Amino acid sequence: MWFSFWRSKDRFSLDQLRYLADQLTKVQIVNEVNKDFVIEALRSIAELVTYGDQHDPTFFEFFMEKQVVGDFVRILKLSRTISIPLQLLQTVSIMIQNLQSEHAIYYMFSNEHMNYLITYSFDFRNEELLSYYISFLRAIGGKLNKNTISLLVKTRNDEVVSFPLYVEAIRFAFHEESMIRAAVRAVTLNVYHVGDDSVNRYITSEPHTDYFSNLVSFFRKQCMDLNRLISETLKNPGPDSNSTVTTAVDEIEDNLYYFSDIISAGIPDVERLITDSILMLLIFPVLLPSLRTVADNHVDQDMQSGVVTSLYLLCCILRIVKIKDLANTIVAALYYPLESFTKCSGGQVNGYIPDHGFTSKSDGIDNDNLAENSAKCLVVNVPCSSSSSDCHPQSITILNNGSSSNVALREVLLEYVTGGADVQVLGSLSVLATLLQTKELDESMLDGLGILPQRKQQKKLLLQALVGEASGEEQLFSSESSLTRDGIACGLDVYLNKIKEQYGVSFQPSNVVSSPRVPRFQVLDALVSLFCRSNISAETLWDGGWLLRQLLPYSESEFNNHHLELLKISYENSASALEKEVRGFWPDLLITVLCDEWRKCKRAMESSSPPKEPKCMLFPPRMFFSEDIPEGSSFTAGERMHELVKVFVLLHQLQIFTHGRALPDQPLIYHPCDHRTNSRAHTSGLAAVPKPGTEMNLVNAVPCRIAFERGKERHFCFLAISVGTSGWLVLAEELPLKKPYGVVRVAAPLAGCNPRVDDKHSKWLHLRIRPSALPFLDPVKYNRHGKLKTKAFVDGRWILAFRDEESCKNAFLMIREEINHLCDEVDRRIKPLLKLETVLDISSSSAPVSEDSSSHTTPPDSL
């Protein structure tokens, strides 16, 4: 009986909902006394209505019958405390998000209750209240469709005249809090993707079109902030610089993806508004004027950072914002000289007159630098015919640094490739690669830039010949195609006129294509010049190699003798530098690195996208010599060796490619030869990596002492051994009961040990102890931007003390002898790879014979 009396009511019952609704109706004032009850009632009603929507339709029928939403609005008007609006917004948001019945959603959106809450004057100085309000808008946006959106708009003569949800949401589009901006974007995208024609006309009418230009203005500010950040990073790089830049880059790309999502809704007027705003607020006044010539960039580091930021942003815009008019207009703008965008009056969008470029500093150039660069120019040699090598080439000067304002921007991009800093080269290559991959670009525009792939050129000419536009022979085999030239000019003229008439650029474009072959040879000359540069990182050169392979998949027909000679000289210099590494710090890993990088390079060259993403240009490249690592360390030498290998592999593969040979899967390397039967390794019984505890013969070992801890000297037998391209320094303890055998206690790499007898103590031998593997190739120790995750690496040191000077000298000579054996074996095995004629002959006939583990090679001393 007592149990029945005290039993609690069922929380999820219609009676409980009826009780709460009745109590809420009786509330005539909300103050500190009853606010807790009101808050609990609102929260419980949301739970009950959501439960009833999924389990019992009578719950929501009662909710509609009693018009509880009207009571919600009445309670909001009565409240004098911030906690009531907070709970009310949360209650309504939860209900809208969880209601599954269309009938329930229609009721919630009807009777203007939602519009009243949307337009209510909340105190948004309270951040928590603003957060709840934005969540409320997002909940409504998530339920929009062609049926529900009509309940939230006001119309007159079948035209939308009011849309509170959209208008109030975009008020917070540029809030400082990123989560609020993301929620507003979600609401607007829900609106755009409903596809209601009357709503689309409303959002593309004045003054609502301002939102799109304001979006681009906000994006422009973010671009400015990114440039300042890049400039500071270049001047004063810190430990958190990369993470800060990465965060800014993610924000930039998020904005561009938002533009892309808007465009994907398929609203033509919106696409035009975004295109015009991006061009007038960002491309013409900021990005293009920042593409200063190399001579200008040498004067001011801020200009250099502006170039890098502009190139990156151009890549992102072309790659993410897929608008045909935008892409083709950007390409057409590259035919204009720099001064077209720095001195023209330009246009205005919403009364906003933009600045020019990322920097407002003086554009004055030092006279000495100007004089020094005035004689420099890029000369393009255009053969008279692809099938004839007897006629004299036609030289066309396309670039002169001394008159930077008259240089077309497309030529400035090539100037970065031939004379710019590493990041500028990478940036220019990234822009060209992005243009090459932009499907929205007309092929005639790519052809005019000189970056239409050869296979697409042939396909285009073949189609023209098949449809009878000209004779097939004239089209496919002549060096000058009038139809190709006319096609380029026709497609280009449309956008050049658009730039002049619609965007107010009054200057005449410079160097408009007169021959379809000229821009192609400009690009080829620039790329060949790039491969001859010694101050460019291997990763950047790989991007250049990828671009070349895209333009000329398997052909040497468009290379002239000058190109081939320059590539050969560059290859020979690289082979000479690589040969020196045989006697360096890391000869034991040279072949392994060669084989690995060969596979990576081949895969990168044959990939459908460039090896590096455009954002990589924003991060300072990993230099050969890091500031926190001693210059003479094996770490620095390893970085240098790795860089030289990557450059050599690229130039080697380019040699094979330019001669029309098939690229083998593995480099041409000899098999390892049989070990000498009288070698120290054979005598000691060590044919593999000596591990601690391994038993060995000490017949050739030299007794010594070493202290691994202060004051704790230990006696060992020292032995240097080499097996093929591997070698070790071994310290072993003698077995008293099994002489002359001992047990390995410590082993270290032989290569790079740099033995040296102490100047003052002739019985002491100094040895450098480097790691057995290259640390920067280990992803656990190195991050993606080439920075050590752990403490900077430092080489180890051994100081061995021998009985007498003779023993010390013998140990020294033993080390030198074994190092020579190791280096000679490495030199023998890579010798065919360094002989270009041999490689070309083999690659055209047969593939190398596979060996065993890490490399595929030819039989010893035979090809």
C-alpha cells in the first residue's frame, strides 16, 4: 500500500506531458523563484515530444492541440533571466533535430513561431546564448527541402520578399569564432541546395548579393594574413611555425571548398557573382600584381613571400573552385604584362577599391641589380621542322629581366623556373601542373601556354583532320598548323576581350601567341634550364620532371640538340658528384638508397599528379645542412648523399626518356661478387651483421682498451671487417677457455668511421660512430616537413687505447684497408649505372636480372 502511494509517475507518458503543458500554461511570470521549474519543464517536454514522435503519435497530437510552441514563445517574452532563452533554444533545437515525422516538422515550421524565434532580439553578448542560437538555426537548416522552405519565407506575387533564416544566419558569417562560421555555412548550403527558384532569385537580388562579395573580401583578408605569416616565418622561423602555417592553410582551403559547395548547387547567378568577386577583389588587384620578377624579389624578401603566397593561392583556387569562366580568365590574364594590374584603374565591387599586391612598399629596384640582370634573357630555339635537323633554328627572345613591367605574367612564371629561388620554382611548377590538370580549361588555352600534353595535341589534330577541317597530312605532320594557331587565338580572344570590357583592364596583352610552337618551346627551354641548376632541391626537380613527362610522355622529337647537350652535361656532373659519395660517409647504404629512390622516382614520374602538393611551397625546404647539426657530422653527409642520389636518379631517368627508351623498373647495377676466401670476415666467421653474443675467431683482432663510462675501462679485441658493401667495427671479449675465439659485445658501422691517430698520444685511435641507418628516412624520427621529432642527432665517438704504437698503426691500416674493400665493391657495382651509353643500350634491349633482396641487377662484370 505505502509502496503504491509513493510510486513515481511514468516519465514517458501522455499524462506527464499533459501535466507539464498545463503547468507551463499557468506561468504568468518567470523570475528567480520559478525559473528552475520552467527550465525543467521545457527540457522534459522536449524529451516527451521526441519520444512520442518515435513511439506514440498521440503525444505530438496533444502537443499540436494545446499549441505548446505558442506557450514557448510566451514564456520567452515573460523571461527576465538569461537561463530561459538558453533552455528554450536548446529545447526547440533538440525537438527539430530528432523529429522524424514530416507532419511534425511541418507543424513546427508553421504559424510563424520559428520565424519569431529567429528574429527575436536575443542578447548575443552572452557567448553561450549565441552558440545555442546558431545551433538552433543549423537545426532548422538541416530540415530544409522544397516543401518545408516555403513555411519559412514570406511571398508577394509568388516572389520571396522575406527569408529570416537566411538573413539572420549570414549576419554571423564572418564571426571570429570558426565554429559559428562553419554552422552558418552549413545553413546557407542547405538553402542553396534546396533548389527553389523563387528562393534562388531572392538570394541573388540586392542587397543579398553583397554576401558573396563579402565572402571573397573576408577570404582576401585571410590571404593577407597568410602572407604576413609566411613573411614572418621566412624571416624568423620558430619551432611552431609549420603548425601555425598549416592551421592558416587549412582555413584558406576550407573557405575555397565552401565556394565550391556553393557553386555545386548550380545557381548560375551565384557562380557569376563569385567569379566576378574573386577576379575583382583578389586575382587582379592582389595575386597577379604580387608576381614580381626575379630581379624585384632579390631586392625585398616581403616580395618573395608575396610571390610564394600568390602562387599557392592561384593553385588552390584553380584546383578547388571549379568554374570554367574563372579558370580561363585567369589564364588569359597571364598574357598581360605586370603593369596591367598594378597601374590600371581597375574596377569596383560594392564600392571597394582594392590595393595592388600583398605589399604596399615601394616597387623601386636597385640600379645595380637592374643592370646586372638586364643582360639576362631566356632564348627559345624553335626548330623549323620536327623531322628536319638541317635547318637553322629560329631564336625568339621571350624574357628580359631589365624591363620587368613589360613582361607577360606567363613569362614571369617561366622566369621563376629558370632563375627563381627554390620555393618560387616549386610554386611556378605547381601552377603549371595545376593548369595542366584543370578540366575546366579549354585545350586551346593550354596549347597557348605551351603545356598541352603531346598525346592531347595529337588527338586534337587527328579529330580536326577526320572532320575535314584540313588535310590530315597538313595537320599532323606540319610544324606550323594554321588551324591550331587560329584555335588558340579564337579561344584566347574571347577572354582577353572579357578582361578588357567587363573588368576594365585597358592595357594590351603582350606577346600574344603568333605560333603554336613558340610557347611550347618556351616551357621546354625553361624545364631544361631547371635541370641544369645546382641550387634547387631534388624534390622540386622531381616536380619539373613530372611536368616534362606529362608534356612529352615518350618522345625526343621536340628536343633539339641544345636541349640534349645541356641535359647530358647536367647528368655527367651529377654522376661525378655521386661517384665521390662512394668514398664518403655512407657508401654501405648508397646502393640501397639508389634502388629505393629509383622506384620512387619512376612511380612519381608516372603518377597522374605531381609528387608534391601546392601547400608544400609554403614550408621552408629542408636544407642539406641544418643549423642545429654540426657540418662535419654523418647526418649532414647523409642528407647530402640522399639529395645527390635523388637528383642523379631523376637526371638518369630523363636521359633514358629523352632518348626514347623504356624506363626499367630497377637501376642497372652489378650483382655482388663472391667474398674473398682470405678476407678477415671469412677468417673471423662473420658473414652477416655481427650481433652481441655471436661467437667469432679473433686471429686477426688487435687487443685494446676503451671506457664507455667514466672510470670504467674495459679490455676488448678490436677487428674491422667488410662483406661486400657492408662493414663493421667489432669489439669482442676473448673466451679464456676457447682461444682464439671470443664473443661479440659491440658492433658499429665501418663506413664513415674516419679513423685518426691522436696527435699527442700515438697509441690512441679516434673513431667516429654513425648510425646504421639514415635517420631522416625514418618516419618515426622525422615529420613530413623534414624536421627532427627527437633531439638533434650527434655522432658517437670511440677512443681506443692500444698496447703500443705499432698495434695502433696496424688497427688504423686494417680499418683503411677494409673501407677500401667496401668502397671498391660499391664502385664496381654502380659502374654500369654511371656509363650512359651502356644504360641506353641495355634499356633498349633487355631488363636487368633480379638479384635477391633489395636490388635487381645484372650479372657480375657482364651486361
